[in-house]
Amino acid sequence: MAKIEIKGTPEKLERVSIFLKANNIEHTIMDDYGNHSKEVSDKYKELMRKFNH
């Protein structure tokens, strides 16, 4: 396994996830983000539900 850390907004993470999925590259979004507002944390959680297998 290899790991890549994406720094940025949930929107940037979603763009990377869409690219990986489109290219049949398995990936998992980990619950390892810093202290964010509830709204931003909810966006990350939605990405995990959407992209994690």
C-alpha cells in the first residue's frame, strides 16, 4: 500500500477522488483531517460515503 496526502478543501479532495475512480484506481478517504468547522467536516464525511468502497 502507498499513501498520498492531499492538502486542501473537500472540493479538491473530491476532484482527486473523481480522477482516481475514473481511472479505476482503488482508493480510500481516511478520517484523518484536522480541526474544521462542522460544515467542512460534514463535507469530508460525505466524500467518504461517496467514494469509499
